[in-house]
Amino acid sequence: MRRLPLVVVAVLIATTLMAALLRGRVNRVARERAAAASARSAVPSPAARQPSGLGVGVPPAGVEVRPGAARMLHGDARHTNRAVGRIPAARPALVWSRDVGGPIEGQVVASPDEQSLYASSLGGTLTALAREDGAVKWTFPLGDRSYGTPCVGDDGTIYIGSDAKKLFAVGADGKLKWTLETEGDADTSAALAKDGTIVFAAGRMVYGVTPLGYVKWRFAAKRKVFSSPAIATDGRVFFGSQDHHAYALSPDGKLAWSVDLGADVDGAPAVGEDGAVFFGTDGDEVVRLEASDGRVAWRARVGGYVRGPISVARDGSALAGVYGPVPREVRLRSSDGGLVGELSIQGTGAREFGIHGGALEDEGGAMAFGAQDDAVYAVGATGEALWSFATGGDVDPPVTLLGDGTLVFGSDDGLVYALRPR
């Protein structure tokens, strides 16, 4: 038998091995593609997740709700975000919109008589608008960007901070009453305690201030506080920090407890009637702490950052906005953190895109919230989608329901919108 030259044998062996490797690679790629397709089909699309369960029917009667339209973030010092009245069941009409000179990150709030609306902006102004037609009544310069929600006292005074490192007290006539210089950007929303104390954060400090602008107390966290403080009915103050801690202070500003939650705590907490304090974190969690001692009752994984203010529905559930990759609004049971329902929007896949805060709940159990897809959504008491309204920019701030059923809110397009039932 004739022997093949060694060179030819080597070439044949190399060719055989190369063919085997190519077949293996093709088969591996095919398997990977099949697995990826299977995984994609296993993940429900936003549309498939639409039967939300966000609504659970008519809420229980006799639950505390602050009367009138919101005059501070989420309508009360506990940040429950409950409204008197009804969200429009059908798509409402746009009755007016007004440019206030810059993107709006804070909630639009009302004067005690609801005849004036107040909006702060990243353009560095506080603007008063007429409720009926949105006409500008006055504009007050804040010296720098303002991210917070104006807080309106019973006497009509508006308290608002800015990145000029100041808290301003502005009269209902648009004239300055006083300013307080702070040690950092005053970019959170103030809340009013029952005794009139104004509580807000600037830099890493949390302040308690009298209605005349005198500092009663201050408390320093270890790092920046982006969280707008919530105040319980007994005067205790709750907030989070970028030092990963949730804090509780006594009414006189002394530390009651702190708990390490393992990630930045930027959103405003909310206080329930059953002793719960709900916090959101950059660890993709909503956490329930016991107000009395800070004990962790449960931690709910929600699959995205929770950076905005949390709401507390009348049945005690926590309502939270969640960032990507699957942005959605979730409803969690107060007792154990179980997922009651959710409503997803179309995401981009980015973790920085989503729904910023907890939904507003009306007296019938319907809800409304804004999202970073530039729209406001309304959901019925039993979870059905009612309508949506598109704007020209992200809608990060909460919406406000006025006494006549008008919804008002701001957008990153710099406009305040007023929607009224048809």
C-alpha cells in the first residue's frame, strides 16, 4: 500500500479538525439562539402584563385622608398620596397648559382655597398660576434650580428650596418673607408637622425650622440626603440617605434609630396607619420597617430602582414606581410585601428609565401616575386601564387632584397641564 506523504496527512487531519470545530460552533450558536428565543418568549411583554391588579376594588371607609387638594408632596406629611374626589373615568380634556420656564420635577400644589397653583422649576423659579385658566399671577426667582415640591402652610405661605442653598418662605402675594441659608443644595420637598415645624433636607442635613425661619434643630446624615422627609402623626421624622441608611428622628430632631438597607435610599418614605414605614432603595427593593424600632418587617424585590416617593393606599398597600429594565407601578401588601398587582409601560431596557413615584389614589380606588415615557396614566379601581395622556417630556412628579375633578401636573417639557372631565 502506498503511503501518503506526511505533509498531506497533516493537511487532512487539520481539515478534519477544522470542520469539526466549525460544526460545533454552528451547533452552539444555534443552541444559544434557541435558548435566547425561549427566554424571550418566557418573559411577558408589557402588553401581556397589562391586566394589572393595581386596583383592588372600592377602598375601605373611615381611613384618614387630608381634606382639599395637595398642599405638599403627596398631600400630607405622611406622604400617603390619597385624594378626596374622583379621577376622571374617561379621558379628560386639556383645558390649559402653561410654560413655567424649565422642567418640572416637583408636584404642582394648591393654595388653601385652591384658586392658585404653585409650580417650581429647574429654570429656578416659583410660579403661581390661576386655577381656572393657568394665567401667571406672579413669578418668584429662587436663584438656582428647584427640584422640590412647594409646601403651603395654612396661612398661604409657600416654603420651597433650591440649589442656591436656601429655603425660601414666600407669601401668597409672591413677596419674600424670609430665607434660610443651608449647608447644601435644598433640593428636597418640605413637610409640615402638626406644630407648624417645617422639616426638609439640604445636603446631608435635615432641618426643623419654625414658621418664622428659625432653626429648631438639625441632624446630619453621613452622606447626601435626596429623600424628602415624612412625618408621622406623633411627630417622628423619617428619611433616607445615600449612606444606605433609613433614619428615624424624634420630634426634636434626635436620632431614634437608623437601619442599613444596603443601597442608596433616595426616595421619600411613606408612613402607614399600621406602624409601617415604607422605603425604596437602589437595591431594587421596597422595604417595610416598623416605625417603633426600625425592625425590618419585610424586603420585596421589585426588579428595578425605587427612587421616587412611595404612596400608601387606603387599604394599607404600598404603591411604588419602579425603574427598568421592566418599568412599572407595583402594589405590595403591607403585611408581607407580596405583590398584589402591577402595571407596566414600554421600557427601553435601561435601568435609568422608568416610573418615578407611587400613584395617587382617589376615594373610589382609581389611581393616576406619570412616567418617563412622557405620559400620565389612569387605572380603575379594579385594575382596568382608563386612559393615558401624552406630554412632551418625562412626567416624574406626582399628579394633583383638585376639588372639581381637575388633574394638574408638571412635565419635563416645562409645562403645567390641567385636565378636566369632559
